[in-house]
Amino acid sequence: MKKLLLIALVALGGCSMIPSRWDDNQSRAIIDIRVSAANFDCAGDQKAQLTAFSTQVQWFELYAESKGTQDMVKLNATLTETVKEYQDRLKQGPVSPMYCDLKKKVIQQQADIISRSVMGRF
């Protein structure tokens, strides 16, 4: 009986580590996010670009929450925070080209990490 209880506890605990399954909508959304990050133009209207980008990131987050794919919500949290920090900094005034370039690279890296996780599911 104790062995059966132990097996049941391990099985239930292990279920929380199972990644979510493939989802066409999340896959499309994360590639859209990567494309937007890659095409971010530091010489252009950063505020407008970040607003549009933030909407894409928010869509991904809300979809993942609604679907119950908590692993994707957790992955997206860092990207959401990075975009929010950038938006908050822009509210204070113009940013240097170096700041923009560094933030763009960080956002691209985060989007790449998320996309590999999303696209790697089965």
C-alpha cells in the first residue's frame, strides 16, 4: 500500500513538469514577436514600435493564460518585463542609440528562447 501511495505521489508531482503541447496559435504568435523584434528600428518611432510590440507580447500572454499553458506564461514573463522597462524609460525622454540597441538585442534573445521552447513542443 505504501509503495502504491509513493508511486501515486511521484506521478502527480511529475505531471506538473510535463510541458504543454504544440499549439498553432502560440507558434504563429511567437514568430510574429520574433519578426517584430528583428525589425525594430532604433532610428524610427520607438514608442509606437514598442506599443505595437507590447500588444503582441500581451496577446501571447493572455492566450497562454486563457489556454492554461502556465509554462508559456512563465517564459513570457521576462519578455513582458523587459518591454515594460523599455516603455517606462522612454516615458522619461529619448534614449541613446546604444541603449536602444542593447534593449533590442535582449528582446531578440528573449524572443528567440521563447520561440525555441514553443516550437520544440510536440
